[in-house]
Amino acid sequence: FFFLMIRRPPRSTQSRSSAASDVYKRQEYMGIIINTKPKMADTSVNWIMKFINSPVGPKTTHFWGPICNWFLVVQGFLERDRAPARISRNMQTVLVIYSSSFMRFAYQVKPRNWLLFSMHLMNVVVQGNLLYLSLIHIS
């Protein structure tokens, strides 16, 4: 509740170098000026905030679309132990073609969506492996 008691004085000007804002930038202790303004020296915090606010960050569909599509890759991993006779060749073919075409899209779109690209690359590998197992079982 102590933070509710702190009240800023009104700012007389809108410039950043006004006397009122200087009070919060510097404090004097025993004749030594101490800079109390927090610095963004931690590069990991800068990187995280830059990613969150980026065009492909978690505030956009360019982030959540690929995250949801990763379930196709997870499904492929879960089916790797399935009997080859039960693997749908048609479905695996469609998924390989779908991910192959959208890999190109993810690379061509601006800004490049590497999360989407990596998801489709992994999907081609996983679903292609299942298609290969199914085709070997036939022959």
C-alpha cells in the first residue's frame, strides 16, 4: 500500500528534460548524484520484449497458427509405432504436399516466419517417414 502514497508532482512541460522529471532521474545522497532511472542493460529482457512486440510475436496469428499446427507433427510422432497397414497413404501424401507448399510460403512472406517454416519442415520429415513406411509395407 506504500506505493499508493507516492505521488508525482505535475509536469510543467512535456519535454523529457523538465525539472519535474529530473527529480526522478537523479537523486542526491551525501553530495553524490545517483542515477535512479532503470536501465535496460539486460539484453535478455530486451530480446524478449522485442520478440513479444515483433510482427511474428505472440500477439499475432503468425505465432499462434504455427503453434497449433505443431500438433500435426506431434500426431506424426505418436503414429510412428502404428502398424504400417493402418497408416493412411492418402492422408500422409496430402500432409507432405500441404507442408511442402506452405514451407515456401513461410519463407516468402515478409517478415519471414521461421516458426511456421520449421513446423512445416518437421511435418514433411515426419509425415514423409510415415508415408515411406506405408509404401514399404505394400511392396
